[in-house]
Amino acid sequence: MSATARKHESVPEEPTGSLPVGAEAAEGTEYATRGARGLRASRPHLRMVSPLRPERASRGVFALVVTGLLIAGMVGILVINTSLAQGAFTVSELQGQQATLSQQEQTLAEAVAAAAAPESLEEQARALGMVPSETPVFLSLPGGRVIGKPKAAPGGSATAPRLLTPADATVTEAVDNASVGTDLPIAPGVDYDPAAVDAAAAQAAAANNPGLAAAVTASTNPGVTAVAGAAATVVKDAKNSENSLWGDATVIDLTSQLSSEDAGLVAVPVP
Amino acid sequence: MLLIVTGLVLTIFGGRLVQLQAVQGEALASEALDQRLRTQSIPAGRGMILDAGGDALAITMEARNLTADQTLVTDPQAVAEQLGPILGADPAVLAERLTGERRFMYVAKGLTPEAWDRIAELRLPGIFSEPTARRVYPAGDLAANVVGFVGGEGTGLGGVEYAYEQELAGTPGEQTFERGPGGRVIPTGANSVTDAMQGTSIRLTIDRDIQYVAQQALAEKVAESRADSGTLVVMDPRTGHILALATVPTFNPGKAASATASNRGNRALTDVFEPGSTSKLMTLAAVINEGKANPYTSITVPSSLTRGDKKFHDASPHGTLRLTLAGVMAKSSNMGTILAAERIGGKKLYKYLKKFGIGEPTGLDFPGESTGFIPKHSDWSPTSFPTIAFGQGLSVNAVQSASVFATIANDGVRVQPSLVDALILPDGTVSAAPEPEATRVVSVSTAKQVRAMLESVVSEGGTAPMAAIPGYRVGGKTGTAQEYDEKCRCYNGVVASFIGMAPADAPQLVVAVSIMNPRVGRYGGELGGPVFKRVMTYALQARQIPPTGTSSPTLPLTFGG
């Protein structure tokens, strides 16, 4: 860019600028040699021969320009090549990374799929002390009517109970609410955060009723088991409907409805 | 002298130049291009097989095939020792594959990418890998007989994998590019890519949770009764959707090669048996639909009955019984059914049996499906009519017999069973399976009356009180029939079955259990009943079907005191 600019500048300037400097001698000889031809036109435009000298002077500049161009071009090519190579490196690096990540993703997806398979879910549910219910029982809302004949599920206490984690909190919550029976702290609105509620409920359950964690599985306390199951169904429904009926005190109604004969409503189907 | 030599050399050079450039030029250039050009196939990801809830039953994972250039392996024994523990293979066998002069040899197929990474780190000379795909069945043998399996080349060889091979497979793409001696792609060279078309995913009607419980319950009962095999079908009668289709014994689709062919098939569709007493439902429904009887109609059943040249009995000997039609169903009386069927005659009975789908394809288009068999009415012998009336001399597969009960459950309309819910195209669009065919077989009123009679079977006076579910109205029918072997065209073993529905007054589920050739126990009620109860109980919870809260009608089973 700069080289071409310089070239343009030199064209108009050189003839006018350099002519007066060393023109006299040259003019003399030119006039002498060209004689007759020059007579006809004695106007100043005879200047046209004078570029001979300035041209010689500009050659250095020209060489410089060409060399500059050459160097610039080579540098340009070098830069382009380097950046291309660098791009290629980046591409292959990223491709490698992508391959690794997609492998990782696949491995994890496979592990999740295997862990989510019914067989392993049942295993985990049993490890938590859950047992399949043999009598499907439903809680109708609103109203808290129990549909079906609740009956204790056999084999519920086979596994040692363990401290419940927030992940188990649907059940914990239910146990907590049902046994305490007085306060229903959860009034889910739009900003209902199940995880936070679950965690809080789990803490409350652990603090207030350390024995209750066991109640989920213990057939010695069938009433609690029953409520646990039924309330868990409520929780599920509540979470399904946006404006849930959870704030409704139906769960408490339920506890009063459930006699000890209704024991063992473990209506928490293994998903 | 020097000049001559120079001239000669130059002439030779010039000649060669002309030869290379002018004479062979084009050929050589294209040969060079051929050497640079590489066409690589881009594998199409095989579609997934999903359950009704979208959980994967079959997925495809990246994998590697381990290959060897035997000429580059200097010490096969040492290499085999290193590979052995990673591949879980015997080093001696591996060493054999690494020894020789072959430039290309498969050492192991379907490695996980991690396994290949570990091998690559060893930097063993002559050991290479090629990318491939590995079909994974994350739920193991769950619904294996429906899902099917793939062969070594990754093409479906059984079940849905086979039936939907074309949809699942997709179209492989192709990349053509020029590459240098080091294998690098020449950036400025010719390069064309045809993208691979991913395979279509198949969403089944199977609910994997119900399927799991069905498989468990059935497997336990088959083992307990030391039976040959068993099948279990769970259907939604309103849609014809098969929610679970279990067969025992089953197989692990990840290791299909080591399973026997009969375990890899789907017995619920490939094996036919005589429906036996469960078939009485069709006969009695036909009689009611023709207006020739109702559940209260009284039928006097003698201790034996001679038709043609054959003397017919009931399963347990008895004197003259005074049964209602409901009683005939509840006690599963063969003779009572024959007497009722005689009110409509063989021609009409045949017509109804065909309408119920006997001897017709189920419409599932499952590989190896058998349609069962019923002789044409014109071919019936004098004993054909009475035997067919109570369920012998015809054969059905398990899905067909479930479909018969589903028809009664769906108020008399038979909806063609289906296993595939939708196809999910690679771009995510869901194309639902076409609406199944629905045909009316009997009237709504007939269906209701038959259901009421089915409830009496599960009552205390019936043959299957063990199938009752507390709180629910359950209707069903036991069956204990001789197994008809199509190969020898003879009876061979026993099939104990129980098919039922719940809630009986507004059925949403039908469960059909068949146990082939039990050695401990024999009757459909005692073998099939408990399995039915367990699976139905779970399915009712899983699909959140509450009891209807109504009470069962009490139909008189006997009359006149």
C-alpha cells in the first residue's frame, strides 16, 4: 500500500522538482543534437527528455519498493502459513478434546442408563428398606378419601434402616408431616423449591424424630408407615399440579382417618 | 566425445520426458490422484429402541476393533501377555492371532474406547484399531425378546432390531479427500463429504417397569413349577398397546450368540398352544351376542356327554349339575359350554372365533410370528364342534389370546395389538404409528355380561380366587389345556393359563399368563392366578388406575336350590 503510494507521488513531483536542479547542461546538449526538430517547437515542454536523470535516481527507490514488496509478501505468506498450521493444530487439539468428551459422555450415559434400569432401581429401593406394595391404594384430593383397601406390605423391616438423605426426602417429608401432624410448613407457590424443602424436611425429621427414619421400614409402627405411603402419593400429586393442593390440610385429615387397621399403606411404588 | 555423451544423455532424458509427460502423462496423474484420494465411510448412528416412556432399551456406543499387522509384531507372546488382562482374553489365544505373516488381522472386536486408550498407551508395534459401533442394551435382558439383538456386523437379527432394520440402520455417509504420505489431509486437495443419515429411533409401547415386574413374576413361577417356559402379555385394551411382553426363559441381547434360538425368539408370538378353557369366553360371548342365552340361563350339565364318537367329561367328575351360564364359566364346565354352544351351532361359532382373531395374524408383523390355527368350518368332523367350543382343536399364540380378552374388556371392540408406538426421526420429529384397526366383535351389552361372568371366576366359588386383588373388581378366566405341537400334530404337555382384566367394570388393563408344561402344579388358577395378581397389582399402581369403588354383581352360579 505504502509502496504504491510512494510511486504515485514520485511521478508528478520528479519532473517539476528536479528539473531546475541540473537542467542547464542537459538542455544544452539536447538542443544541439536534436537541432531542427527542436526548432519547430521551442516551447517549455521539451522537458520531456529530462526524466532520464530523475529515473536513474528513482531506481534505488524502485528496488527498495520491490524488495519491500517481496519481503512483505514472504512475511505475509509466512504469517498465513503459520496461522494455518496453528489453526490445524487447534482443530486437531479440539477434535481430540471433543472425542474424549464424547467418549466420556457416552460412558456416563451408559452408566446412567444401567443405573436407571428397573433392576438396579429395585435393588436400590430395597436397600432403602422399601418394599413393593401388594395393595394399590390411592388418596383422592381434595377430600382425602382413601380409595382401595390399605394393608401392610410384608417384609418391610427386612433391611436395617439408615439415615435418610435429602434424596429420600419425599418419604421423610411425609413421615415428618404425618407424625408431627401439626404444622405443614410447605405451602408451595410459584417459587416452590422442592430440593430446599426436601432438605429442610430431612433435617427436621432427623432432628425432631430420630426414630422416624426407621419408621419408613419398620412394621412395628404400621400407622406411620401407612401415612408415609399415602402422604408420599399426595406429594407426588402436589408436585404434578402447579397450584397444588399441598397447602390444604388434607394430609392431617388423612392421619385421623387412618386407623391402625389401615396399617401399612406403603403406596410408594418402586418407580 | 564429451559432446556425444552429453547429447546421448540429453536425448534419453528428453525421450523420457516426452514419454512421461505426453504419452503416459494422463494415466500417471490419475494414478497419483488415486493414491492420494481416500474415501472413508462415515458410519450412520443406529437408531435407539426406547420404551413407552422414552427410556433406552437399546443404544449405540462408540467402540473399537483391535487389529494387528502380524509382520510388525516382533514378540507375539509378550504383546499377548500385555493385551490379555485388558481384553479379558486368554493370552495364548491372542498370541496365535498375532503370529504369522498377515498384514491385517482382527484381534478383538467391540472394545470400549477406554480399553483402546489403555492399549494405545502401551505403544505396541503392529497393534492398531478401527472405529466401529457397539450396540448396548442397558437394561440387560429386559424385554430382550421384543427388542431383539444384532449380529457381529451390527445388523438386526431378531425382534424389533430385525423387523425395523431399515429404519434403525440409517444411511452411511462418505468422505473423499486427498491425503499426503503421512496420512494427513491435504487442505487444498479435492474434498467432498456426504453426511451420514442417522437411523430412526423406535419407541415401543412397552412400559419397562411393568415389563420388569412381569418378567420377574413369570420367571419365579416358571422356576417354581419347573415348567418348560412361560409367556406373559400386558395389554391396554382400549389402544391395543402391548405394555409388557415377557417370555421365560429369555436371553441377554448383549451376548445373543451364546443363547439358543428358541430363547432368542418371542414365544408369545412364535409358539402356539390350545387356548383350552380361556377359549370358553369366546363361545359364551357368541351365545350371548346371538341372544340365545344370558348369564342367568340355566343349563343342566350331565356327568358325561356323548357327541360324535366321543364321550366328554369335565375336569373333575361330578353328577348332574344345575348351573347357570355364569356357573358354567365360573366352574369352567366343558359340557356346559358344549350345551350352550349348541344353541348357536358350529357355523356361527366359527364366524365369531374368526372375528376374535383366531387363526389371523396379530398385525404386529413380528419376525417368526405364528398365526395359530383353526380348521375351516367345512372341514369340521362331528367331534370338532364340541371340542372347539371349549378350546381344543384350535391353537393361538399368547398375544392372540390376550387380544380376545381385550376385546371383551374394550366393550366388544377388537383393537389390533401393537408394539411400536412411534418412529422418532433423526431430526426429532415424532411420527406416530398408524391408528390400529378396530372392529366390533360383540355388542357392548354382551361384553358387559361376559365381564360380570368373568368376575364370578375370581370369586370364592370360582376357579381362580387367588387372582383377586383387594379393593378392585377383577375378572378373568383360567385355562388348563393340552399343548398342541404343530410339528407332530399331536398333544404334548400342558398349558396352564390365566387371563384377566381390571377394573372389571371399566377395564384398563388385560394380563395374560401362560405357563407351558409345569411339573409342579397343573391348573391355570393356581399357577397363573398369583402371577396375574402380582403383575396386575403393580401395573394398576404404575398406571395410577384407582379402584372404581363399585361392587361386583353376585351372579347365581347354580339354579333350583
